[in-house]
Amino acid sequence: MGDNQDEKQNQQQQDSLMEKIKQLGSTNVPQAPDSNIHVLPIIGQIEGHLQLPAKNKTTKYEHLIPQIVAIEQNPKIEGVIILLNTVGGDVEAGLAISEMIASLSKPTVSIVLGGGHSIGVPIATAANHSFITETATMTIHPIRLTGLVVGVPQTFEYLDKMQERVINFVTHHADVDEETFKDLMFAKGNLTRDIGTNVVGQDAVDHGIIDSIGGVQEAMAHLNQLIGNESQLGGETS
């Protein structure tokens, strides 16, 4: 009986080890202490209504939305860091994620690391304060559809309205005005055989899309400051 139990425990340990290797490429996984800050990574392509090929690195919106609801409900979580390195993806899913982040009652800070392209732009601006690293890029371009679409006026009207939703969201949550953002979106000659603009680091701050240059250290410091401000306000009202 004891031997069977030992074998079962050994098998569980081996299974756990294999899972760590599969997920993280490492057998030694650091255990973070209990933290009042939740890290929300948005990596690769944002997957929405259509399932992307298995070879694509994706962030599935049906995984993120329950996380965001859980963050709001969990009293132990006092702030959220959103890490962005995304090429964009499904526009409606991206806007849904942006709206949910913006509606959180807890302080939020975003960091654009490698890139925050396309629908990643409104997600980055949804936080209370946004950072971008000096070498990170953001591609701003009109809404596109890929694949076979029905070329009727209603389709183009839908795209136009979707585009206005993106523009309105960004201009309401960032310091960039509508005219500047549209100029960046429809600029010609900045991208090969395309229209739009690729902004890097400080350019994104200068245009008012992102608040500050910085990485993890700066983002954590700012988030802790926001959490401290929230605590002080809570103490004054109680």
C-alpha cells in the first residue's frame, strides 16, 4: 500500500515537472510571494471570434475577460500591471478588453514592451497610466479585414463605425487629439505599401498616445503610488 502511494506521488511530481518544462522551458520555477498586484500579459495576437492556427502565439479574450472580472472582485488585488507585446488582432475583442480594463475600479498601469500594434493601442491607453520602453513600437493604421468579405456599402459602413469606435476610445483615454490620431492613422508612405504610422518609444509619448517612457521599475513605482493614493482617499472617507 505504501509503495503504491509513493509511486503515485513520484508520478505526480514527474507530471508537474513536465508541465513546468512545457509551459516555461525550465524545471526551476520561482515562486513569487503573495502580492497585491496582478500582472495581466497580452502577448502575440489577440484571438477573438475566430480560432487562430495552433502555431500562432495568441491571447484569447475569453481567457482575459474572466481574469479581469476576478481582479475586480478580489479584495487582495489592489492594482494591475498590463504587459503588452502584441501585433494586434480581433478588433471587437480588443475593444472589449480595453473597455473592461478602463472600467476597473482599481489602479492600472500598462507597459508596451516589444510592441503594442493596431488594436493594442487602445488596450495600452485603457490603463490609468501608460508606459512604453524606448525601443518599443506602436503601429497605428486604419481598420482592415482579411480574407473574403462581401463588398457592399454596409460592410464599409460597419468598418467606418468600428474605426470611429477605436478613434473615440483612444482620444478619450490618452492625451492625443482626434486630428493628430487620424493624421497618424491615414498617413501615406510611412509603412511599406500601406498607410499608417509606426511610432517608436518617445514618439508615442510626444504624440500624446502614451504617458511616459519607462519599463517594469517605473511602472511598478507609479502603480504603488496610485495604490497609496487610493488608500489615503479610502482612509479619509471612512
